[in-house]
Amino acid sequence: MKPWEVLARAPAPDGGELVLHHRDGEFVIRVRGQELMSSRVHGSEEAMARLASTALGAVSRPRVLIGGLGLGYTLRAMLDALGADARLVVAELAEAIVSWNRGPLAPLAGRPLEDPRVRVELMDVQRVMRRGAPWHAILLDVDNGPTALTRASNAGLYDGPGLAAAHAALAPQGVLVVWSAGPDERFTARLAHAGFNAEAHTVPAGKGRGTRHTLFVARRG
């Protein structure tokens, strides 16, 4: 098996280092040696968009906020599901992630950042959330979900005040979709406490059998 090739390094928002690796057509981004995202496994990222677009229904001129660009798969799936009148904003803290998605990673998801419906904001998703409200849909793929955090400051997205802020930022009947590495009954309870009608979906991480991830779909009540 070929060794991993390091294509680029860049400071991470928390002071660590993001490292872009490549091997045999696969791209991986790691921080502190931990894999954050891989082009080999992105089924649950695409499922986020499917669930969100289904929940949106036939909303006219939908406004969608995606927290976390990743490798662009969620953004691409959302663009493919929505019409020409949609407007999507991606909030991404790491400038390098955006740069790599416009460079070596661009072909993976069909160059979604070049779509005229997309705008990128290089700032914390909570700031974008408040500033751009109301949103018809908010998709959060930040860190490893509500509990398995690699960046402690991300906890504020998933606690009571963070969920209350998301609820307030949504249009009536708007939907919040949260990616998680695994199930979390306490998080489902927090969503309900914040005023959401929530349910958890277990979806394959990739194609076929293997690792499964959890997607929380929460509609503003």
C-alpha cells in the first residue's frame, strides 16, 4: 500500500494544525493525527441534505445555512436538491478548508463553491446564524457532533442556549439538521426542551454496510 502524501498544512482555528493527505485518489484531512473527514466516506453528509430538502418541501426561495464545509459533499447534495431560486451560505472557520475546496478538493463534489447560489462566510456559524436569520434550514456538521468534540468551544452550538439560538434563527416550520458520529438521547431531549419536534435517523457513513452515523432532524415547533 502506498504511503500517505502530505499535500498541505495550515493552522487550525483552535491553534492545532490541519493536514491534507492524499493516497490513491483518496483525500483525508486530519488534525493532531485524528481523521476529521475523508473522501472515501461521505454518505451521511449527503443524507443530511436529503433529509433537509425533504423537510423543506416546496418552500419558495429557500435560505439555507450550512455550518462546516468539509469536503463539499453536503453542499453539493443540497444544491442538487434545490432550485435556481435557493440561496445557500456556508459558514467555515478554517480558511484553509475553503482554499483546498477551491483547489485540489474541488473536483470531489463537482466544484460546489463555484455555484452562484453559494456564499462563503469565514466566521463562526453562530454569528452567521444570528446575522442572517430567518433561515429555512440550518445544517450543522461541525466537529464530531454534540458530544465527541475535538474543539471545546463547539459545545456552545449544542447546549441549551445554542439550540435556543438556532430555534430563534429559523423561519416558522424551519428545520435544523445536526450530524453526529453516534446516537445521543440526551441531545434529543435538549432539542425538545428548546422547542423542536425532533427525531434521530441512523444512516450509513458510506456505501453498503459498516460504520453508521446519526442525523438529528428537528423542526421548529
